[in-house]
Amino acid sequence: GDLRIGLPSERRPATSRSLKILGAFAHNLKNIDVTIPRDRVVVITGLPSTEHLGRDAFQEIDQHTLFLPVTKRVMTVPRSERIPEFLLEAFRIANSGRRGPVVVNIPRDLFNYDVDVTIPLPGSRPELEGGAVERATLEKIKSMLLAARMPVIHAGAGIKWGRASEKLITLAEKLQLPITASAGHGDVVANDHPLYAGQVGPRGNAVASGLMREADVILALGTRLGFNTTRYQYEHISPAAKIIQVDIDPIAVGRYFPVALGIVGDAGTIAAGLCEMVGAISAEKAPWKARNERFRKDREELWRQREEAAGLTGKPLHPEVIYAELRKVAPRDVLFTIDAGTTGLQATDKLPYRTVPAMLTPLDCGNIGFSYAAGLGAKVAARQRTVISLMGDGGFGMTMGEMNTAVMHDIATIAIVMDNGTWGSEIAYQRDFYNRRYIGAHVHSPRFDEVMKLCGGNGYFVTEPGGTADAVRQAMKEGKPAVIHVKVDPEAVISFRTDALKKRG
């Protein structure tokens, strides 16, 4: 949606697209969660009065230097009449090229004046092609794909946030090419599409990673091929593959893997251009028909195994039981927000994403405590959709104060707190690599469902199989902010970063 300017408020959803933070709290933004995902956020921060700048005034910090490494631009407004000019420029920068956060510093005394200015509001924003691509380049892509034995489309944020899913599907269907997704973007297309394989890498599944490992040509659309998908290694990608990489950011193209063809441009525009150039190939006559049939059977077997794992009856509950119940009860329009941490990372490829976009999850920073606040913002932006936020008990404890925000502003999300009494990733590494010598790995949490009731929302406590599904149904029926506190097996944790500790294995 469009950007908004947020005014000072004691309580407002933590994920507003734009917000005003006064100087005393501005330093909290140094861990800004939007930097790597490149969200379109304009942050308005206050400064001491103009006459006090540079004098070590009350609550003064060097905000320009502080924010510069984690934003696209930091600007300081010198005079009141230039505030509109600077804000318009901030929104333009945030939306241009590879989108990202912009900070506008405004000394507090500049808000005290009435000014007579003409604000040159822009007209309708032109449709930017993200770098026009010559027909010869599209012809080369087409030739490389049609000459391949095992071509694959690998799609990422450029497709998802460029709202180019339909263009991607049209291209994949025309050429009968399987679609894999980068980590955190498993909702590039509806997951029940027959050509969709899933996410690649540690957060994904063996079928999607297998397609990338055996591919001889990879069309990478709107993806950095970054750490969370590849770990910068050839573990989940074929070293012999010819990579065609398309990304809006020039720095991303060829940065982590050598490319046979690198294109700076909008992924959706490239996909649409290719669609116009290629003829449709029937599934029966596709040169890679056998490969496609095999990957579909492998994917069916993968889901059969997942459903089998969901039959575990032990207590506390295994996370697989929770994921399976969510697959059954979540409506088609559901939007999931998912924390990092081991229970969240296990969930990313096991939930149903059917209405794009359908998943918000952190990748490179701001990982723990993200989900609940993100869910509130998502619900405000899309009131008609069901929003379910998944978190561990440690992560939820970091943002539990936002339960009051949800109730005050009637933001009816459903938070599922998977309580295993641990910092899941830390305890997994200490179990697997440090002979179960646990230090600072356990968490003692309150009953978050009871806390939500005290705030005025609904709370549910789950210890039995089937309880999560029942609670979600009831929460959707009631339509109030809700927390479902689920007791989860503390042994059901996974060491995701085995690459970092493999010498101890």
C-alpha cells in the first residue's frame, strides 16, 4: 500500500510504514528491521532545537552518523518551510530502485512555525521499468532456457514485492518450468500450483533444493541468491549451472555466484517480456517432462511424510502437529508472520501460502520478536485477511507489551506462541555441539494466554493434539485479538547453522 506519515503517539502498531520517533528513543532504530528486506519506510526523527544543536543538549546524539549505515539516506531539515520538500524527497528515495528506509531529522523548534509554502505534489508516479532490457537480451535468455536439459526458475523478493506472481506463473506454464523460491519468499506463487516446488536451502525442502542442484540453467528472478538460500556455497545449487540472474539492484547481480548472464532490471518486467517471446509448450511435449513428473511425485511423497510426522501423539506437542493443524484450519486468504528461531524456521516451508503475499518473516536482521508486531501491521493493512503470527516463547516475551496495542486498536490477529521453555536455537547448538552443557538456554515464561485476557483479548491454552486447530477456529469466530499458548516439546529443535559449528561435530 501507499506510505503514510505517522504522528507522535504513545501506542500505535509497531510496523507502521512511516513513523515519527522523538530523539530520546531514536537510538532504538539503529537495529532497524527494514534495512536488509528494503522496506519502504520513512522515519521522522526529532532533534534538539536548532540553537542547541552540537552543544550536547538533553538527549542529543549524532543521529546522522548513527543511521547512515542502515538506511538509504539520512537528511536533516534546516528550515520549517523546507519540511514538505524533504519529506517528498524522502518518499521518492524510499520508493526508487531497490527500496529501503530513509531517515528525516527535524529539529523540534521547526514544528512551532506557520509557514506559507507551495507544496509541489507529484502527479501520478510513472511506471518504472527498472531498467529497459533489449530484445536481444530476452532472445538470449530464451535460447539458454530452450537449449537446457534441466532448467529451473528460482524466484525471490523481486517477484513477491513487485507483485509479479501472475507474470511468473504465465512464464512457468508456457515453458513448463518448475518454480523454486528463495528463503522467506515461499509465497511467490500460490503453493498449490502444480509447478511450485517450495523453498530452497535450510529453511526449505529437499525437493526444491534437489531441482536447483541438478539444474543446468537457473533463471533467478528478483533474488540475491543470498545466505539464507545458499549459504554462499554450492550445497543447494549446482556448481555447473548457467545462472541467469535478474535483480533491480546492480550490486546483487553476480555478487555471490558467477553468472552466465546478469541483468539489472525489474524481475516482473523480464518475466513479462519473455512471456511475449516464447510459445507455449504442452506438458506432454516438454523436453523435461520426465524431470517434472519425478519432482511432482517427490513433492507428493514429501507432503505424505510431513502428514505422517504430524501424527505424533507425544506430549508436549511436536511442532509438526501444530503446522499440520494450521494447514487444515487456515483459510485460503491467511497471511502468516513467522519469527526466526528454530520453531519458526521449521515452519516456513510447511505452511499453506495461497494468496500472495502470504508470509512475512525476517531474513538478515531483526529476527527475534518480529512476528507479533509484523502481524499487527499486516492486519491493519489488510483488515479483511486472517493474520496468524507464529513465535517461540522467548521471542513473544520480547513484544508481549504489544498485546495491549492489539486490544486498544482492535487489531484481531491470532498469535500462536510455541512454548518449549528454551531459546530454541541456542539449546539446539549446545545439545548437538557442546555435549548438552546448557548455559543461558532456558526461558521461564508466564501464561501468555492469561496475560492477553488481562489486556482484554482472548486467550487459549493448548496441550493436546487438535487443540491448536480448535483454538484457531474459535479465535476466528470471536474476531478479537487472540493468543494461543501451546506447550511444545523442547527436544524438537534443530541446529540450522551446522556450517558454522561443523568442526565440532
